[in-house]
Amino acid sequence: HVPLTILMGAADDWTPAAPCRELAGRTGFRYIEYPGAYHGFDAPNQPVRVRTGLGLTSGGQAHVGTNPVAREAAIAEVMKLLIAAR
């Protein structure tokens, strides 16, 4: 059993943090937000770039790419959850 935890980039302009933050507040899910991190912040070695032609985004574009600090913190958080669940 692992508690539902949302790990979110605060700068995500593809999947905005606000609805996830609100959902977590309403339901009691764990919610962790990483400042300055875009969509895909936890992918390894992906330079930050702008994707275009996207639906449901402002102007049809959004930033994606690795944020090394947020990635390291998210991996540590997931490992902590998995170890606690053993």
C-alpha cells in the first residue's frame, strides 16, 4: 500500500499545477510541487524545449525537459515511498 502522491512541476505549462493542487487539497492526496520544473522534469537528460501544436495549452505550446534538481528530489521521494511500503 502506497499513498497516492502527485509530484508536479510548478512551472508546468502543459498540465497546470493548480487543478492538481486543488484536487489534492480536497481529497487529502499527498502533493509535492517542484519550483521551476516544467512538464517531463523527471525525464533523464532532456534539454528544456518548447513543444508546439499541442491542444489544451495556451497558444498550443508548452515547455518540456529535465530539471536535474527536481528530478533528483522526485526520485528520492518515490524511493522513500517504496521503501516505506515494503
